[in-house]
Amino acid sequence: MFFMPDSRPLFRFLLALLAAMLLAACGQPKQSFQNIDITGGSEFGKDFTLTDHHGKVRTLADFKGKAVLMFFGFTQCPDVCPSTMSEMATVMEKLGPDADRVQVLFVTIDPERDTQELLAQYVPHFDKRFLGMRPADEAALKKLATDFKVYYAKVPQEGGGYTMDHTAGSYVFDPQGHLRLFVKHGQGPDPIVHDLKQLL
């Protein structure tokens, strides 16, 4: 007599496998950002070595587990820099408890005037969690600007002083240390809050 093996366990296994494959195919929904998504196409801005306003040398690895928002500016900037820093302070307020998983870095493009002491006064004025960052010297600043495709230039003024022209946007790294977004200046805090929540 020919006995047919019970195929029910195999059938159940195949059914479970198919369900798992379908769930994996669905995955998580694709992230939708309101700022410029540079995920995957960014062959720049891989890392940095900067000294914070406490005198501690920092690299991107120091902030692993946090989203990092990096803005290039200078303390004597009359408009773009203070408005951006104020905007970032509002972003932190709107994030609520999630703000503890975000690090804002203000990187000076004017280390000649922006000493560690000055950054220590200026940057925490907007939010005590923010860090002011300085390159070691002019050569380090030039390399950093090249690495991040940031424009800056000294502009002489009457009377012998100078101001700085510079890129007004910011960069955002995800908590794994990957460069993900370019944030345009002057759009208000809500799009930034939205995108940071996506990354977190």
C-alpha cells in the first residue's frame, strides 16, 4: 500500500515563509524629507576634526547615536547666522524630548576673530546644548570647506575691517553618521523638525 506523507507541516512552513517575505518586501515606508535629500549621492562631508568651545577635539564619531546639524558661520555675522541659530533653538523646543538626540554644531569660518572664548559666549546663548567649533588653522578650514563644499570669503570693509561671505545652508547627519540632508536657509523650523523626526 502506498502512503502519502502528511504535507500539512510543509504547507504551513511555506505559508509562513511567504508571509515573512511579503512583510520584508513591504519594509518600512520610504522616508520623505522636506529639505534636500543627499542620501547616497554625497561623496563629501564624511568626517571632521574640530575643537569645540570647551577646548575638546571632536570628530563625527563623538556624536554617534545623535542626528547632527552642522552650520557654517561667524559670530559677527549680522543676519543669517543669528537667525539660523535662533531657528535651530526653536527646532530644539519643538522636538521636545527628542532634542536630546540632536546635536547642533556652529562651525566658524572666521577663526581669526572667533576664539574659543568668544564661541563659548556666543553659541550657548541660543541653546546651552549647542557647540561652537573651530578648525585648528587656516589650512584646516580650507580643507574642511572643500570637504563639505562650503563657500566662504573674506570681504574687506571701509575702515580696515572685514566681513565674511559664506554658504547659508546647513548639513544634517543621521544618528549612524551618514550625511543625509542639506537644509536651506530661512524656511522656518517646521520642515527641519519634520525631517529630524524622520531620521530619529
